[in-house]
Amino acid sequence: MRAIISVSNKHGVTDFVRGLIELGWEIFSTGGTKKALAEIGLPVRSISDLTGFPEILDGRVKTLHPTVHGGLLARRDLPSHMAELEKNGITPIDMVVVNLYPFVQTVSRAGVDLPTALENIDIGGPTMIRAAAKNFPSVLVVVDPADYEMVLSKLAAGTLELVERQSLAQKAFQHVAAYDTAISQYLRQGAEGFPEEITFAFTKRYDLRYGENPHQKAAFYAEQSIVPQNQGITWAKQLWGKELSFNNILDASAAWATASDFPEPTVVIVKHTNPCGLASHPDLDEAYRRAFSGDPVSAFGGIVACNRPITLKMAEEMAPTFYEIVVAPGYDADALDKLKEKKNLRILLAENPADGTILPREYTDYRRVPGGLLVQEGDALDEDSLALRAVTQRTPTSEEMEDLKFAWRVVKHIKSNAIVMVKDKTLLGMGAGQPNRVVSVALSKEKAGPRAQGSVLASDAMFPFPDSVEQAAAAGVTAIIQPGGSIRDEESVKAADKNNIAMVLTGIRHFLH
């Protein structure tokens, strides 16, 4: 029995090869893998011994040879194939153990140029993997070191069943597909528009107990990307608590993305992916108190995210309320001890994004629908560079303008039709996901209650009628920020002037479906 072994990831390969040799296998190898095996005294032969041809072009061509691929692709059940092998002096190859050059790791490093990237595109490896996988009933293909132990034990016991061989082949084709996807991503950098064809590569982080509901199976995957990824909930480190659920991950991601979008110390409380409490304040414990005051009822069982390391005072403020998750870029030691008093609280450590937003400009948003995929750029506008335009007789005061800008950041993270009421950089009430904007205003007004007096209002999209403005005026709102663009904009402006409300238009909207 013959095996070709050439791996970039050498974890476990020496023990695996030693086991194969003990079972009587003849091993052929190349480059660094051959050197590593030979250094510990394992009998290993060069690919050149198999092909009768030297490695050429600095190693670019070594396994691309009929002796290799004839030995891999010949069907053992076809006498004509076996006769051709014998005629040409080719011996069958029974196993390929290959994993590919670390392309993603290479191009993710700062300063890597195009020639270096191209040199890390593996050609012979994928070709051998595909050949072996195509002929999996006769040829074993192993790309994952995690499979070494299983393959050895099965070979020692006799042989691998066809279904097990097929599973290894499936994994092999997926390995190559993910590799090719990374290369395509790299070569498309800077390209305009969306490609005619697109593929994605994900690696499973872990299985989940269930999905949105107990009857749904689920798992959590991390996207493979040539852009270094260490931010967001996908890469957060869990410091305490039981495992995350499907809904936990969705809510924690929404909470962390919201908190990360604010430059000042900010605390956000999220329920069902919508912020129900949010405030910015230099003192974190005060920011928490203000965020909690936004909707104390909904806060129960929610997720708390903070864009600064959590202090003991904030942890003590959180203590009376049950939360599912807290996520922050750090925890004071005594704060962490305090939070760990709650055994069911999941504590996550996430890295603050360097550019101040969890959604960089190059982020692409994917939404799955049955049978299809929607693709769009991320909603990652620089809110500080917006050209705000006052359209009413009264312009906002400086205090109102600060709250309007804050409210505009908040409304971006709430499901459409979204309305928020804000005062002193504190979310007082919000309406989300309603079929019409008037209902969202009513919900926001109800949540804010008497505190709505003197607040500002943000709407994620235009007012098609003046009724929302009139309702805001009845609640005591003094300033409004909205995109504008309705054919009835003038009616909304007149309603604002009638009630001495300052209105500012952004010229953009922030739908979140």
C-alpha cells in the first residue's frame, strides 16, 4: 500500500505516519514534510523516486505527473484501467494525506505583496486532493489531522467502509473549495460591484443545543476571510457561564455592534436584537442606570453591552437584575468576581474595533431567503460627516443637536419602522418593527411617559404624513431628526413649525429589516 503525504499543518503527522509504516504502508513525501519525517528516522521516499522526475521550478512542479495521477485516478474495478497502469509501469496509490499552503494566514499579514501571495497558492496539493477524492472508493484522502486517529484505527481493524471514505472525500472537496474561495477573495480586493458568482467559506466553531426553538438543530460557524477577524461576538472569549444559544449569539451580536458604534462610554441593553435601553455618560455606573431606566421591564433577561471595561460600581448596579449575557472589552478584577456571583450569567470578553465600528466599510451583509441570497454593503456610514439640514423656522439648540446626533446613531440599530425618543444622551423610549410609523411613535411615547417632555425624536425613514410629527408634539418632543424625501415633507415641516419643533433632515435613511 502506498501513500503520498505532504502537509502544511504538520500537527500529528509523525505519529500518523509511524502508525502507517507499522501497518506496512510505503510513504512518499515532498519538501518540508519529507524532511520532518526523515529527521526522526521514519523511512520516507521522495516523490521523485515515484515519478522518476526531479522537482522543478523551485518546487512548483513535483506531483503533477502521470505516475502520481494515474496511480490515483485508475479505477480498480476496471480491468482496462489496471491494464493501462501495468503497461505504463505505474503502481496504484492508495492514500493521499494533504493539507494546503497557509494562504489565508499569509495574505492576512500586514505588508504582504502580490508575488508572495501568488507563491502561496498551492497547485499540486489541490490537484492530488481532488484526484484522490474523485476516486474515493479506492483511494483514501485525508485533509484534516483530526481524522488521523480514526483512519489508523480503521485500517488496523481491516478497512474503512465506503460511507467513511465518502465522508473523507466530502471533507476534502470542501477543504479545496474553502481554499479557492480565499484566493478569489484576495484577487477581488478593490473590485467594484458584486461578482457574477460567489462562494463562502465557514468553519464550525461549535454545535448549539438547538436553534431559535428547541425542535430546530443548529450550529455556529465563523467566516473564513483574508481580512483579519478578531472582533465581534464570533471571536469573543467566554469567561463565565453556560454555553451560548442560537438566540444568545444573535442578541449579543446586536448589543455589541450597537455599543461599539458610540465613541463615548456607552451601555446598551438589548432584547430580541433591539436596544431597549441605551445611554452614554463618562461614568459607567451612571450610563448603566440611565440605560436601565429606558425600559426596566424589558431589561429583564436581556443582554448588556458596554464599550469600556466594566467597573465594580457598574457590576453592583447590575446585580439586582437578571441578565442572560454581559459583553465588554474588559472587566476590573473585582467587577468580574461580582458578576460571577450569578452562575447563569454568561460573561463575554470582546475586542473593541480599532476604527470605532464593528461594521467596517468593506463589510458585506448577507441575508438568506429560501432559494436565494441578498447581498449588500454594510450600513457603515460615518455619522459624524453627515450634512445635516435644518428645515424649520427654529433651529436646534446646541443641547438638542447633541441629542439629535445621538438619537440618529441609536435609531440605526433598531428594527424598522424605528422611532426613538432621547434626552441627555439617554434612550427614553422606542418603537420598533411596526407596520406603520405612527404606531412606532405611539410605542416610543408610551415607553418614555412623562420623560418625553423636552426630548428629541429620531426616525429611521421619512414621515409620509405629518401625523407622526403631531403625535411627537403631543408627547412634548422639541426637536426631530429624520431623512426627509417624502412628497409631503412640507406638511411635516409645517406641523413642526406650528408646534415650535426644530427639524433636521439627514438625506439618508437607516432601515434595518
